[in-house]
Amino acid sequence: MGTPYPMPIDPSKTRIGFIGIGVMGAAMASRLISAGYNLSFYARNPSNPNSLSLQSKGATLSPSISALSQSSNILFTMVGHPSDVRSLYLDGPHSIISSLNPNSVTVDTTSSHPDLARQIFSAARQRSSWSVDAPVSGGDIGARDGKLAIFAAGDRDVVEWLQPLFSVMGKATYMGGAGCGQSCKIANQITIGGNLVGISEGLVFAKRVGLDLEKFVEAVREGAAGSKAMELFAGRMIARDFRPGGYAEYQVKDLGMGVDVVEGGDDESCVVLPGAAICKQIFQSMVANGDGKLGGQGVITVIERINGM
């Protein structure tokens, strides 16, 4: 039975499931295991390194998505695109929603579309279950260190009930009803996209005029130009470390959802976002250059190419 909502979450009793064990998902799942929780997961490729690593830490490999959904009190997902989320949650008789037990709770940490989050919430309620959209920010380092910003939305009481798990992974902020977590993540990505492009251009300019790049970052980091993005990514840019915490192609996807929301809104909700549109084009150039699987900090390579560097 475990501890379905609203029974208190208990590391020795609560059954946690996880789908999506890439860079972010594997780190988040590992933290839950380290905190003493019983965790099962599904992997399309059971022999991949992250799958083997989780099993070595005590996690259980589930044979199917439906089996994992049926056995979990709380099911986390961290996949790539809204189409993946829709397929997992809503498509077919073996989907997550079709397999949930009453009072189970799903937590989608993928950066997805607000309208889809609302559809999943409605479908879960029809099954007497609950759904929370809780996309995260902080990259692979934040996931590893338990310092993610978590934008949680849905029923307030359910989000509060999940706090023991959220606190293992980072800090959760309740954003409002279903879909508000995804809307917050889109706004977050608009902000971080501009930051990454700005840091890249600052570094390219500093290099062109002969400044020592590490001294440049040290000099400006405590002033108004300093930011969390600079702390996380400037050093990686300088060191040419473009290993992904999140793929650049996902940044294109997230910025695209922001543009789509604006384009699909009515006149009263329309917002002009020229910076976001330009940032999307710059990150899209990264993808066109074959670098979509690099981390977002690799956007500096686009600015360098423009400048013949």
C-alpha cells in the first residue's frame, strides 16, 4: 500500500517511481535514494550507465511504465519534450494516467507546456489521483547538490504534502494552479537565455580586447553584472567545458514555448518579447551547427563564430 496521499510521506513506507534517468533525472533520483527512500524506475535501455548506477545504489528496475505507475505512491518524470510527456501520461491504455491507483501523485519535472500540464491534472483527477507540474532550474550541479529551484503547481495541499521530497532536491515554491509551474519555467528560461547570451558576448568582447578572462569575471561578479548564471557557467565557458546540464536544444524548445504562448494569446495577454525571440535564434544556430546536445553554456561558440574566432 505504501503511503498514498494524504498519508504522511515516510522513507520506509512511501513507494517512489522515477521515469527519465538522464543527466538531471539520475541525479535527482540518486538524492532520493541517499535520503533513504525506496525508489523504482523505468529505463528504455536497462543497461545504460545511469540505470546500472541507480541499481547499484539500491533502486529497483521496473519492467514497464504501467507496472511502475501501478506500484508507485509518487511518480516523478523528467523527460525531454512536451511530446514525450503527452505520450507517457496520456497516450494509450498503458500510459501513466491509465495505470494510476487512486490517491497516487505524479510530479512532472520536465520543462513542458502549461496547457498540457492542465490536461494531465484534469485526467489525473478523473482517476481520483493528483498531478503536480514542477519543472526545475539549476542544471546538473543543482540536481547533484540538492539545490534546484522547483516551480511547483497544482493543488496547494498536495504540493505541501510533497515538501519532504522536494526538500531533498532543492527549494520548491508554490506557483499556483495547474500549469503555473510550467509558465514560471518558461519565464525562467527567457531570463537565463538572455543571461547566457550576455555572458557569452561579454567574454568574447573581453577576449578580443585582450583582457584576462578569469580576471574579467572576478572583477565584475560582485557588481551588477554578477548573477547565478555567471557563477554556474562563466568558468565553464572559459574552460571550454560544454558538458550538458541541460541540452541547448531544450533551451530552443523552452524559448519556443514562450513565443508560442505569446503568439497564441489574446490581445489582453499579448507581450512583446524581442530579446527572447533573438535568444531563440541564437540557440537555434547552435543546434544548426550540430551542437544541440551541448550544454546551454556552449552558446558562446555561436558568438565566437559570428566574430570569426
